[in-house]
Amino acid sequence: MCAWFEPGPGTPTALHAFAGCFYALCDVHRGGIQVPDGRRTRPTGLDPRVLQARLLDAYAVDLVPIDSVRSLFRRRRTPEPPAYVPSIRVVPLEDDVR
């Protein structure tokens, strides 16, 4: 699964920016994504593995003993949010010769 909720290999190979956010894209979508109004993602030049390492360094958490959170598992489940299915189109790479 790619960052754009499309079928694909699932392993991030490109990092793009869109509307102020980063999106890790799989090999199938590495050329970018275009939304219906014509806007496209932009390649960032960053390696997705480097971003992942930076995020893990910044936001890693310590594990807690299971007894301290066991009561949370007895609570009622949070309702699922409504499904969001984007309408997108894959942008081919300029030099893609597969």
C-alpha cells in the first residue's frame, strides 16, 4: 500500500511533497500523483529511509508494562471514520524506460 492508498509494492522509494506534507510513494507511484484539478506532487530529493530514521529518532516512545494499559483494551472501540478514497492519477517519470 502506497501513501496514496493505491495498490503497489508498499515499500517507499520516493518522497514527494504536496500541500505542505510529505508523502512516501512506492515504486509504482514514484513519478508522483496528480489530483483532478491538475495539481501534482513534487519530488523532495530526500531518501524515504532517512526521513523514517529522523521520525523514529524524534518520536520513538518507551514501552510500558501491559498492566498499566490493560484497562484500555476493555473500553468500547472508537467508531471508524468515514472512508476516504482519493481520485488520483499516476504521473509517469520522464526517464522511465521499463
